[in-house]
Amino acid sequence: MKILKLCVRFSPAPGGVESQQMRVAKELIRQGHDVEVFCSDLYTEIPWKRLDEPYSNVEGIPVRRFKAYSLPGDMQYSIMPSMVGAVLKERWDIIHAHSWGFYPSHVGAIAKRAKRGKFVLTPHLHPGETSWGGERRKRARGIYDKYLSKRVTSAASRVICVSQGEMKYAVEAGISPNKIVIVPDSVDVSRFDGLAEGIFKKKYGIHYDFVLFVGRLAKNKGLEYLVGAMPDILNDFPNTKLVLIGEDEGMHNKLIGHAKELGIEHNILFLGMLDDNEVSEAFLDCSVFVLPSEFEAFGIVLIEAMAAGKPTVATRVGGVPYVVEEGKTTTLVDYADSNQLAVAICDLLLNEKKRISFGRSGRKLVENNFTIEKVVNRLQKVYLEVLKDS
């Protein structure tokens, strides 16, 4: 198949969706498909940073980046006008766009109506109230959901949700359940092969347990509540560190200020963006992985931690309860509750046998459901079904 992937950002731009799409594209190419990626030239949207490489090859994937422009302030919205003409110049078997309301999804719908290929959408949908930005942006999201979204979803032959939790919101957004299929996100379990434990701890001078978060330092990730849980954790485990890995999207200074107010700044490490190998080493060495988000359609980092054989704590939101096995791989807590986070983390730090059991069960869950090979096989079946449709 000749497949075009449309997204706002693509590797080396950081992010869960970005890394997931690189894994999928590589596997599709390995299985013999002709895959190309069209995206913006952005490295990050917050802050606004560009990549100076309009044409590139990322680990064997042809990538074309189009100059992005944006609405100002908290109405920030990235558009790539030159992407439209480039998509319409060719014919594709499958045009697969990513993310609800984002410009590339509209480009995919335009291409479908121009009969340039079959159109598939993965919305990575989250409720409007969890959108970043100010009130104007949230009001704009409401207008989009009500009046504009159907131009995209009506053009899509299939809407691919990554979990049953996301599917629920897709149906509430007016998408027919008959059009929705579920294909989960994936992880490359081989990333941990050959890595030794202890490397990350030695590199960063960590001598005891550490709790790990990997992801964007963004408002909707619930990190202020994780920082707020640390005093109670330190009462029982005074040498524990909290390690935060990821690109800052406006929360770094706020979290530092919060930590200083609580007197725990020396127990928190802000490491920013690290390369994939170092992140894998961090997963291997952590005692507990925590994802305290306000919403996750899936939560890719959870299956990455489970692939490393680590116990996880997460909020009971969105698709998360459908991805993990509560009480077997993960302890689930309510969002915005530092006390529940502290209790769940301390319970795992106290009980090594439980940590090992959760870790083994998590690894097995990933191997059974979320390997890149299994996920791409499911995705290919969707593509073939779409091509058979009249």
C-alpha cells in the first residue's frame, strides 16, 4: 500500500504520539509498504521552535515538513497551508491523519473529497475541558466540536480510537460507533534488551528508590499533585527521589516553586529531554512509575514502564483503566488527589514482592497486547477493509 501519514509534528520532535507514529511507520515499511510522513516544521509548539529540515529521512522514513503558522496567544493553532497542495498532487491508497481538530486532519478530509485516497483518522480525542490554553481556546474547542468537526469525521472511512475510553468520547462527539475501530498504541519491547540495571542511578547519583515520570511538563499532566505527594512519601521513605523527564511546556518553574514551598526541592530532579536510551535506563532503574494526568486517551508511557517490568500508579481517567489491569499491574487513583498518590506509591515502595508481581504482570500484558508487530497487524487489517469499501 502507498500510505501517507499526516500529523502536526514528527520525530525528532518529542511526544508520545510522535514516537508512536515513528514506530508504526518503521514497521509498515519493514512489512513492505510505501510510507511517507507530511507534518509541520515544528519541534515544539510550546515554546514555538522549528526544525530546519524541510526534507529528511528519519530512520528510513521519508518525512516532508511544511512551514507552520499560528494564531496568536492562547488561541495558538498551527496551520501549514502549503501541505494541502502537496497532498493533492499525488494519489495515495491510505491517507491517515492524526489528532482531533488539528490542521492535518482537515487536509486529509480535503484530500478524500478530492479523491486522492481513502481517509482514516486517529483523533487522540480528549474532553474539551482538559484542553491546554485559556478560556478563549476552550470556547473555540466547543465551537469546533459542535459545528466543524463533522466535516472531518464524515470524510473518514474509519475513526481509529486507541482505547475503549477514547471511543466513549468519540461517540459523545457524534461519531457513529459503526465507523469506530480500536487499535491500541504500541511499544518496542526490544528497547530494553541488553540494558543493565543501575546505569541511570549511577549517572545521576541516585542511591535509593526513585519515583519516575516521563512526559511533557504540561498543566494537564497533574504534576503539581505528584509534587504535592512527596512530603508524605518522604515521611516514610526520606531518601526517595522524584525524577521528571520531559520537555517543559510551562510547568517547570511552577513545580520548582511548589517544591520549595514544601521544602522538598532537593528530592526532585528535573532532567528535561533525554535520549531514548537514557529514558529506557530510567524505566529500568525506577522503583515506581507514575502518570498523574487529568486525561489520557491511552497513556503510552504506562506500557513503556510495564515493558520494562515496572509497577505503575496512574489516575483513573480516559483510556487508562482499559489499558492497565487495576490491582495486577497498576494502582489507580483519583485525579488531583495528592494523598491517594502518596498512599499508592508508599504501598509499592514498602512491598517489594508486590512491585515484582506488578512488574511481571505488566510485562506479560504488554507482550500479549501492545507489541509493535501485533498493533501494526491490526492497523493493516483496518487499511485493507477501507480499501475494499466501495
